[in-house]
Amino acid sequence: MSRLGILAINDEGFAFDPQSGESFTLNKTALCILKGLKDNKDIKEITAMITENFDISYEEEVEKDLSDFIEHLRIYQLI
Amino acid sequence: MKEIIIGLSGINAIDNPGPGVGVARSLKEDKSLNVKIVGLAYDAMEPGIYLDWLIDKSFILPYPSGKNEAFIERLLYIKESYGLDFIIPNLDAELPLYIKYADVLEKNGIKTFLPDITQFRLRGKDKLKEVAEKIKINLPETLVVTSYEEFLRGIETFGFPLMVKGSFYKAYKAYTAQEAIYHFNHIVAEWGYPIIIQKVVAGEEMNVVAVGDGEGNSLGSVCIKKMWVTSLGKIWTGVTIKNEKMLTAVENFIREYKWKGPFELECIMVGNEVYLIEINPRFPAWSHFATGVGINLAANIIKKSYDLEFDEKPDYEAGKLFVRYTYELITDMKTFQNIVTKGES
């Protein structure tokens, strides 16, 4: 299982990795993305979640930022 | 249930805390046990002596580095004058003595729960390579040297920074050859050879406390990450984790070496890799953390030794926090006077 898969995330945006003991604080957007990734949603689906939840119309830009964020998760070895 | 009088050393709950007070708390908190705790102290200022809700009576012991006979005689005096059924030694320096005299103590009605001397030697840093391979855990690149020439060749090959360590005690980080040579001379003068050169592994500090039953089975283990340490490197805040690699290594260690007694594995985690740094053949000072999350290892030792029932497959939750704090006790001089004048509280 990936690290993201075992990450315990609460609704306030606190994420805890029970294997390493590392913890992360997430803002609302990051929380939405991580929950989407945990539910195995793809980039298109998560983009749709963000645009809907945060009332954003620039879908292309959201998708670009989302790809950038996912790269950061890779750097943190979370995915 | 019959009262069991348990002697605990390491009741020096100071800035570099001994494990004894945490072990005493664990034993007192198990309400299925009927225990009295005897503090085995080396100094009248050891705070455990004054914590009378945890430690019922304390005695000053001669140093274990002195005459063995005097040490054992003191324990037998405690047995005779107050009662002493069991001893959990909590300090490295006294363990060889307790291991050597375990049979003598047993014959005199004092039980222990300790590794044998061969197992005990596994904690030597010159043995860690063999142990790490056997229990399937990484070891930072390591070289064991027994001469100055070998040491110089070693530090040239390793590059800097590197760790210079004694086999049992002392570990220093060196950034230059001069520093490394200074530490080398210092350790050799105090502790002798061998000297261990080790590559520095930078990552998160993770520890496990566990107990082996001497037959290859575990009496429980708890894995933690240090979140905050003091300037002496002692844990101040920590969190329980469930790191499969570390917990498997612990199970392997207990099974492969049939380890008997408590121990601590100190490791560093880098990404997903876990590196073994040290084996401590006793409870760590934070062992009450395990009790707090439901695994009372000290009580399990007593229950195993007296054939009492206990949970043989204990489990705990990851994400439980340990916060150490300071506290002061105000008391009168009576206990201090007794311990100084009579050697017992």
C-alpha cells in the first residue's frame, strides 16, 4: 500500500503517517485533493471536485496546479 | 494475590533519566499485581527515592564497578531486612554483574529476567553488522578497527562527516580528520578497542521497546518516533508508530537470538529504509509510554516469571502522543537524612 493509502486524515486537515510518524497540515484544497487521491479519483475527477467545491471556473489552471501539487506529494514520497 | 517485592535500579529521574521510575509506574499501575517497589539507588539525590507513591523503600548500593561480593551482599541484606523477590536492573553498567550472579540470586530467592552473557554481548557495536544481517535490517556503512593505522585508512575511505564510536559507550560526529582523531584517542583511552567508524545517516529517529521471553517469543513491543529531543538527545515528545520493517526486525531479533528480557532498538529511518544504530539491553527511560498505550512490558515480565496469565498478543494504536514534563516535589528532610545516614530510606 502507498503511503497515501495508510495516511490517517481528519476533517480539520491533519494527516498522520502511522509508519513514519510524520504529520502534515493540509489546507482545504489539499484536504480535498488528498481525499480524492485516496478514493482513487483521477486528475479530471479531482479537478471537477475542486472547481465545484471552491466555486472556481478556471478548470485548466486548476488542473495545472493540481499536477504541480501531485509532484510535491511525489517529492514527499507520499505517492 | 501474593505480594511481590521488586527491586528497580535507574531511579535517577533527572535530565538524562534512568528507566527505573517509568518501570515502577508501570508495575504499580497493573492492578492485577500486588507489588512493592524497592529503589536500588547509587546516590542519595536520585529523585526516585523521594517518590513514595511509586517506590516504597530505597537502599543505596555500592557501585557495580567495585567488589562484586559487596554488591551481592547488599542485595542479600535487602532481601533479609525488607524482602526482595525480583530485580529488574535498568542500567547498562550493572547488567554484566546481574547476569553473572543470576544463579546466586535465584538460589537466594531473588528472580531476574535477563539475557545470558552471549546474548548480552550482541549489543556491542562491533557485533551490529552480524545482528543487522540476521534480523534483516540495514546498517549504516560500518568499519570496526583495532589500531590507529586502520583508523586513519578508514576515515580516508569514508570521508566526512562520520561517526566515531566505542563498542559499548560513546559516539561522536566528526567533521574533520583532526576531530575524528581526537575522538578516537578519547574513546581508546577510556574504553579501549575496538573503535567503530560509521557513515552518518540523516533521518528520523525511531525506537522500539520490546521484551523477549528467552524462548523466541515476544512479550510485546511498541515502536515510536522521537518528535522532540533534549540537548542530551533524550526524548521529550514522541508518537507511537507502526513501522512494519522495525517491528519485523524486533520479532526476528527475539526469535533468532532467543533474547530474554527487555531491550530497545534505536534506528534511523531514511525514506522507507530503516537503519539499526544501537541495541540497548534494558528498558529505555520512556518505557512507560508502552504501558500508557496498553502494553505493560514490565508487568508482563513479572507475570511470565510467576506463571500468571497475561495478554500474549498485545496491540497498540499508532498516533498516541508522549509528552514528558518537569515537576517538583516538596518534602521534608527525613528521607534524605535516613538515606544519607543509614543508606536506606
